Amino acid sequence: MLAGTLDNKTVSQRFPSWSARVQTCGPDMLCTPHDAVHTHAMRHHRQARYGGAMTPSETPSSITVDDTYTGHVEPGTAARRTLADATIVKASVGPMDNNCYLVTCRSTGETLLIDAANDAEVIIGLVEQHAPKVSLIVTTHQHQDHWLALQAVTEATGAPTAAHALDAGALPVKPDRILSDGDKITVGNLTFDAIHLQGHTPGSVALALAGADGADGPTHLFTGDCLFPGGVGKTWKPGDFETLLGDVTTKVFDVYDDRTVVYPGHGDDTTLGAERPSLAEWRERGW
């Protein structure tokens, strides 16, 4: 099992608010940056694919939702973004500070839950208080920190689940729906486009929500561990970085405009406009 370490000096310079939280991963973890960028200087967060026993969650058993949304949530907290036709609750849960998202149609109350990460009690509490009509649970990819609460949340909500076929076999719950590139997911009056992005894992998916803040509003893009502020997700095998960057370039940056809001699997939100100028740099550095 590989182990990643973080460059504390560089992290403290580039991400001072996170410098105190950077850790070196143990033998049972494969760490990534802004939670999955990689073992280079960009890692201002803690994200991992576990290879052994899980660390007990550090998240409180219940958390409140702040209606002041900035795109940043401290570990163990949640915030809600209110759009014309949808609300987005972003919660940071578990020892890897995973982002779990509840996207709710304001007209019908139906909710899409993205990544039932690794704190079932907190996620179920959020659902009960803020999104009681979960219509579907999507797992963005096969890494355990993104699905450790999946079985419990599925049992509690009765909601069907969805994932890409190439990652479905690693999940504790067989998906009720297999997602393919270009599929449409309808939740209430909201429509999400599924985007298959290979490289971080074979079957990673991103979800694009357009039209939730008026016809001229920005797209809201949930990227799992494929795109973060400062880079794409961690890759392991030769050629995977090129594959991931290629998919992110052609299926994301070439399709969506600079106003598109990116909601990653760990850490802060960003926009495609903020990241687009760095594409050439990412390609040149190779991570």
C-alpha cells in the first residue's frame, strides 16, 4: 500500500487556514491533496482511500446548518446555499473531512444525496431535519471514505442508489441504477447530467446541475475527487493522470463556462474560471 505525505511548508504558504490540519498518512491510507489532488504541495486537506480499519469519526453526532454559504465548511459543520429552484446543503463529515451534498428541489422537496460518506449518524440527522424526501443517492466513486455510510443511509431513507458500472463492484450496496456518461438524473424539477471521468478511479462520475438559479444562472458541478481548487484528483498508474486531465479538459472545461461552480469531494468550492488558467501548468507538472 502506498502512503502519501504532505509538504507542510508549501501547504502552510498556499493554504494557511489548513496548515495546522495537515497530517502524514499511515500505512493503511493512500492520501491525496485538496483532498485528492496528490502527494505534492497542493494538499491542504485530508482525503484518503482506506486500505484497512477505519479511524473513528471526529464529526459530532449532529451538526447545524448555517445559511451563510461561502463555499468553505469547517470539519463537522454544514452550510446551505439557496438558489431560485434548489438548495444545496454541504456538510463536512468524518475523519477525512468528506463533503456530503444534499441537493433539494424547492418545488417538490425531493433531494439528491451525493456521497453518503463516513458518518451515517450525522448524514441521517441532516436528512431528517433538512431533506426528508431523498429520491436518489449517488456515489461519485469507489473509495471507501465516500460510501462508508451508504448502507446505513440507504436503509434509513429507503432511497435507491446509483453509481458507474466500473466502480459499482466496490460498493457495499448494489446500485439500483447504473450511470453512464451523458445520463440524465431527474430529482423533482431538477435535472443533473452525469459525466464519466476516468483516472482517479475507473468509474468516477461528476454531476452537472444547470438551470437551478434561473435560465441564466451558473451550472453547479459536483466533481467527487476528480477536480479541486489547484488541480485534478490523485492518480496512481502510468497514464492515469493524462486520462483524467484529458477527460476533465474535454468534458468539463470545454463544455461549461467560467461561472460554473465546482463542489469537490473534500475542501472548498471553486469555479472553472478560477482554475482554467492553470490547465497548462497542471499538464506540464504532471499532477
